[in-house]
Amino acid sequence: MSLAIEVCFVVENQDFKVNGDKLTKTSTYYAELLETSKEFSEIRLLLPDWISIKPFQIYLSYIENSKMPKLDLIMAQKLLWLADFFKDSTLQENLISQQIVPYLNKETVLLFVQDACTKIYSSDDILKCWQELYNQACDFSAKNLRYLYEKFANVMNKLDPRALKTIFRIALTTRDSEFALDKLKEYKQAESYIDLLRILEKESLETFNQDISKMLVQEWNIDDFEFSNFYKETEVFKIASTDWVLCVWCFEHEKRLEISIKQSEISKATKYNISVVTSIVQVQDEILETLTPQVFPIPDYTQSQCIIREITSFNLENVKNFTIKLYAHSEDIVSNLLQKISSKPEVLLNSNIEEFPFSHISVLLNLKYLNVNCEDTALEILANWLQSTRHTLNEHEIKNLSNSIRWEFTTIKGLITTICNYPKLKSYQVFQNLIKKELENKGKKLSKDNPEARKTYKKYTVRESFPTQKDYLNMILDSILTYNALEKETNKVRELKSQLDYAQKEISMLKSLRKEVLSPIPQIKVEEDMSLNLTPMTIQNHITGNGNYIKSRNSSIDTAANKSIDISMRLKNRKAGAAINDLVSKLRNGRRHRSELSGSK
């Protein structure tokens, strides 16, 4: 039946009248509104203040003739808000696919990142075009991250953290990954890559616990279990974009059940990668909230199984069937960060690694592509971790670490220096025995068959050997005699480096404060348009032509503009800048005064 109701939109105190029949063809919003207002000949809609006349006129023109002119991105965004507000799915899809995504640019892309992020995280039921806009805008931002930080650093840091995380995740796979990692470190206020890793994993575990019900990736019913040396695998399933297999081992003599995960296949293209998975394994009727998630790094070059749960508490002899549920999430940013650490392993010697997990150090030291010049460096990394860690190692973990070192490629000098610098290494009997054995072997002529070396060695790619016993003893003696000087020099360098790092941090902080306080307001071409403070609101009342008020639906409008970013910048009090200048001056004078005193001494 034709609806003769006329709708009068009121925008900025101006009336715009449209026939109800035309409106109902564009959106269910109008159909529902007019269906509940049949007794009126006219409905007046007082639209929110964020709707301005020009975009609304373009919207009405689209309703009249179903055509949309070519729009600039700012106008397209305002039309997108209107389409979302009035629940016009066709217009939303057309605007995103034809007017926005093909024309994304560096000046306005962050507007669409924020809009799309707000939209997709505010509702479970959204149009696919919004997800496409979010993906494309984040991808574009990641590829232009350096430019965006140079021009819109303030805006970047005010983005929704979920959007920023997505941008960083993509940026870490680009050529400018090191810049992205440094900016992520700055954003998280981390002192080092190791500190950043700790922060990211802590956040990941918190997020995992909050959304755990959404993390179920595999439910496995085992109905043929036998208490014996039992093994079984699941079919392939996905965590993010990677294919995995879940495995169960039963060890009868140990009365132990072992649940592990492995990649279904490996590829040479990913041989440098380390996948990182946060997971919980729930068995039988365990209460999910009582289980603790863990982060597991897994090298991509091997199909070795990573143990994610061991069970000894069940009465396995009487078990015939049981259910395993795997809740898991892929941690792409942590994965990229671990790969960066493997390419620059010296950070493990120069950073506080007190809380660096055993699982991580084990994976890194076992990598064939750990970027060390020689095995002495890998041994020093292990010794430094043992010296620093709070973790109490069990027998299995000690064995794992001892096997991670290619002992045959260490040198006498490296062995002796490491023993002296890191006394905790020799507190473990297994390492004492290995070092003793290797020192003995270096004085012998062994077969030419060497075990597999790492792929990154620049020197010492063969076992160290000596023509005569005298040469062998001389090398040991030289290493012992030169150690004290080496230790003294090493400690001095470390102390100076620590002081330099502290000074650089202090200078960087002061520069940042000075820049924020003293810099003039930048002239941003689209500043007015990029300020999203004009938030769409719920339509409160419809006013009829007779002056009567009709209560409209009170459901909140699900719109991308409900949340916003504000990039307008304020000029701070310049007295603060003068105070910082005084502070810098005092610091410099203090340093100069100390240097003069030390010089006079």
C-alpha cells in the first residue's frame, strides 16, 4: 500500500520535504518509522546538529534519482555518516567501494581508520563493507607510517588502541619495520625491545582473559582413549591464517598426558619466522576461569611439537573418552618482535632480561638463523640469561638449554671468558661437564665431520684445532692471562654505555617536552574536517504537522561517528618552555662543573 505521508527533515532550521514512498525504498529505518506513524499526514524530523545542509542536500538528491556525484573524501565521509545514521546499506556500500577506498590518501586516511574501527567494534552485526574499509585504511596507514608520524603524530597517538595495534601489526611486515618497531616502543613507553616484549605479552594475556569465550579454535572429542603409549592427532585447523594440528601423547610408565601443537606443514618462505600463540587447554569439565593462559613461541622452520599442557592429576587408567578444548590467539606483533630480536640478539646482552621467559630464550638459542657471528656470542647470551633470570630451571629445561649451544664451534677464549664473567653458568653440573669436555676435545684431533653450524656464522665455521699440544696449551694460558684486562675493559664499557643510555633518554625526554610546548600550531589544511567532535545523536522526537510529538525509537544510533578523535592542538603556556630551558641549562652547567672538577683532580 502506498504511503502518502510526507517527511519533513529539519536541518539547521531549514525544512526539506520528501515523499514517504521514496524514503521507504532506501532503508528499513524509514519503513519502520512510517509504519508506526500512519495516522499522520506529515512527520517532522529534527536532525542532530552534526548534520549540515550541504551533505544532506546531496543525500536527498541521491534519494530522488539514485545517483551520487563524484565527492571529495571529506564529503564522502559525511555522507557515510548519514547513510549509517539512516541505515541505508546500499549507500554505505557504494560510498565505501566507489568513493572512499579507491581514493584514500595520506591526509585523511586516519579519519576512516577511526570511523571504521569505532563501527566494527561497536556491534557484532555490521556490513562487510565496514570491515573492508577498516582493512584498507589500516593497510594504507601502515605503508605510510613514517609520513603519518611526521605530520600527524598527535593524531596517531589518539587513535583507538585496537586500530593502532592493527596498523603496527601490518607495518612490521613492511620494509620500514624497524621504524614501526621504534614507534611502537615509544608509544608503549618501553625502554628496550625486551621491555616492549614484556608489555605486549602482558596486554595480550589480559585481552585474552577478557575475550576468552571468543577464542575457541578447536573442540576435540576422543572416544577411543587407551591407557598405554597412546598418540593421536586432530584434523588441520586454523589459528588466524596458519594451519595447526593438535596432538595428544599418553606415557603409560609416567602416568602422564601431554598435549602439544605443531604446524601442519612448513615452507621455506617462512623459515625465518617465529609464530607466537597465546592459549589455554581445557580438559573434561575443568572450569575455564581457573586456567591460566600462556604465550608460546614456535619456530616456523620445524614441525617439532610445542607442549602446551601436561596432565598428571587425572586417573588415566579409568579414562575411556574425554574432551579437549583449545582456546588460542595468534600474536603477530610479538612474533615480529621476536624475529627482530633474533636478527639483533645483542639486545639480550644489553637489556634487562630478568623476566625474559625460558620458552623464549630456548626458542631463540635453538634457531639455526640466530644472527650471531660465532657460537661464543650464543653461549654468552645463554650465560647472561642464566645469570639474570628469576626462573628456577628443572632438569628438562637445563637439558634443552645445554643442547641449544653448538659447543663444537665455541673457542677456548670464548669458553674461558664466559665462565669467568658469568659464574652461575658453572654452578650447573651439566655445563661444567660440557665445557670441560669441549676444552679437552680442542686439544685432540677429531674427525672432520662437524655437526650442523648456524647459518649466520661469519667466523669459526669449523671446529677450533691446534697443530701441536703446545699451541693448544698456549691458547689456554693466553686466554687466562688476558682475561683480567678484558673483564676490566668490558665492565668499563658497560658502565659508560649505561651512563650514555641514561643521558640520551633524558635529552630525548627534554626535546620532546620542548617541542610540544614551544612549537606553533601547525596549519593543517583539513583541520576543521578532521575534528570529529560533531557526534551523531539519537533522534529524540518526531514532530507532526499538527504540533503533536511522537516518541521515536530510543535505541542508540549505531554510527561510526559516535566515537571520535580530535586533532586540534593547543598552544601551551610558554612559561613552561622557559622552565625547561632553565632545566637544560642547569643540567649542562652541572655536567660542565663536574668535568672541570674531575679535570682539576
